[in-house]
Amino acid sequence: MFMNMMIIHHDQAIRMAGLASNRTDNQDVLSLAQNISEAQRKENEQMADWLRSQGYQRPTRGHRMAGMASEAEMQRLGESRGSEFDALFAELMIEHHNGGIQMARSEVRNGNHQGLVSLAQGMVETQTREVELMERWSVAENVAR
């Protein structure tokens, strides 16, 4: 269940990150978006391989879960540009990552597949660092105003 949910969760983060390339010139945002996309694609590939090895297909859609942006929020993000995009990207990705961290922590506590537990622990650590980075951007933006 964790892999099915996290793959869908990652798919949305990858989609959000993919919007950055033609909506901002902010190198910090572009770099983070690229890192998110690369890391979460790799994690999705690993989880999909594990699912296939057990005879399951990679999920392509699922229900709304912790941290997922609504379609209206995704549309707003897709329509935004420049500093508006940067602020909305950070806001939505912080919420998204916090939901993913919550899911991954549960897997770390309750999982029984050591490889998956290790992957989930890595997700917690990486996404926690990324949330802290984006929160620093938000503070700096508010101070600049």
C-alpha cells in the first residue's frame, strides 16, 4: 500500500517540479525542482520494480492523500510566473513534502521490507532538508517585503 500511495504522491511532486523550467528564472527554485524530479523519479522506478517483482502493476492514479495539491492549486501553479510561481511552488511543495514525510515515517515505523524501510527513511531525511530550505526562502521573502 505504501508503494502504491507514494508513487502517486511522487508523480504529483514530479509534475509540480516540471513546471519550474519555463515559469521562473530563480536558480534556487530551478535547482531544487530538478533535484526533486530526479530523486523522486529514481525512487518511483525502484518502487515500481519492487511491485512488478511481486506481480503488481505500477499505479497510475489514486485517491487524494496527505499533502496532495488540488487540481485548482495545480492550475494556479501552472498559470503563475516569476516570483508568484516561486512563492506558490514553495507553499505547495512544503505541504506536499510534509504529507510525504508523514507517509514515509509511518512506513519506517511499521514496514517489514528492509529495503523499503531504508528508502522511506531516505525520503524523510531528503524531504525534511528540502522543507527547511523552502521555509528559509519564505522567511527571507517576508523579510524583504
